[in-house]
Amino acid sequence: MVTSPWNALIAVSLLGGFSYAAASASVLLRHRASGARLAAAWSAPTREGARLLVAQRSVVVGSDRALARIGSALLPLAAIMAVLVVPLGAHAISDLSVGVVWFNAMEVLAWAAVWMVGWGSNAPWGVIGANRFLAQGLSYELPHMFALITVAVGANSLQVNQIAAAQHGQLWFALTMPAAFIVYLISIMGFSFWGPFDQSVGRDIVGGAASQLSGVDRLAFCGGRYLLLTVGSAMAVPFFLGGEAGPLLPGWAWLLIKTAAVLAVLVWVGHRMPPIRMERFAEISWMVLLPATIVQALAVSIFVLVGWM
């Protein structure tokens, strides 16, 4: 079911607003750490965006420019498409019966987009960054999928609104499914290559997958990163934090408050944690995160079967 086009406009506007706030907060934390002037932090994304809009695109000999540009455009598009199933009050823009699957598919699209950008650059650092992101994606995607399966089993539905409704008057899934919640937050940072998981665009490989991007292409790529971080934070609310449930305030207000809280935590964590090497993250993912989410999914399945959830 698709609701009014006005809901789509509101959702995309909120997505952009929260993403801009996340980018500004990130600059603010960097300025604070370096002792730079804080007042200019809030306008820094605007100034950088304006600079990139008028900057000339760089061209590497032998590069696949079409592939790289398609990848740059796909990153923000994946985030915008994912927001279609995020509930706005009682309804989502497109209240799909398989909303969880749709959301996960958009994450996979973002995964492909980063690889396309790095591979299309035909530059050593770009290809290394693209392959790093593939390794990172393989490590976080399976635990992430089991985390999503866990909430779907707990709510007996793949529809995002139904998952949120299953928590009304009950303990939120963040409390009853803590392993899935923690893995979900980690995977948000993973698919938006944020904080400790920014190895695909790391400074040690001079920007990695984004090393050859400039102008509008770089603006779309960097903006897409914040859009993915925002939409992942927004989806944490219906999945684990009870959706619009909350006292006194209207439901839409609680959705915005919870989204802002999750986003603020992820931005802060991204600046507090050091980068994690790919092989170490892969080891942690396969040896710790994946078994934890499988056990969590099995436990929730048993509780559902015996009628405890």
C-alpha cells in the first residue's frame, strides 16, 4: 500500500535533515578534538557541498567512468529507497508486506554501489578500498540478516509496522533481543562504512574506494554515506525501540526523538572508536557476532512456539 505523495516528500525531507545534522555533528566532534573553532561546524557541510558542486570531475586513464558514476548515484538512491518502508506514525510510505526484505535488499544495493565506485576508478587505492568493503560486507551481512530474522520471528511478520505494533504494551525488542540489537547497530556502521568500519575509505589507502571521486560524484557518495547512517538509525526504532510508542507526546514525535537518539549515539561512537582491521573484524564477526545472533534467533523461535512471545 502506497500512501500520499506528501508522506514521501516529508520522509525524504526528514532523511535529508537528519543526515545534514549528522554531518554537522561529525564536523563538530572533529573540531572539538582538534581545538578548532566550533561555530563554523554547523555550516561546514553546506560549504563543502557548494565546493564539490562547482569542482571539476577528475578522470583517470582507463577508468570505467560510467560504472563509478552509477555507483556514486546508487548510494544515496539506496538510502532513499530504504526509507520507503520506514513508518511515519501509523503508516509507511509503502507499507510492504515484505518490508524487512526490502530494507535488507537496499543495503545490498549500497554494498554493490561502493564496490562499483572503487572498481570503476581503475586506481590501486580505489580497487583495494572496494575489495575491503566486500570483505567487510561478507563479515557483517550474515549476522545482520539473522538480527532482522530475529525481530521478524518475534513479531510473526515481515511488515515493519507489524513489528513495531508487536512491541506496544510489551518490552521492546532491544531488551528481549539484546544480541540482535547490538549486532544491528554494528551493521549500520558497517554498511555506511562509518567510524571503526571506514577501512574501505581509510586514510591509510588515501581514501580507498572514494580516492578518485571529485565534484558531484564525491558529493553524492559522501552524502549517501550519511543518508545510509540515518535510515539505518530510523529503522532501529520500529525494529527494536517500540516504534511510535511513548508517553505524553504524539507517535510521530517519539519516532523522531528515538531516531535522533540512535543517530547521535552512532555518530559519537564513530568518533570514539579506532578503526578495526579487516581481518580482526572478520574474526570477531564469524566467531562472536554470527553465533550470538543464531542463538538469539533460536531462543526467540522457541519462545514464540511455546507462546511466551
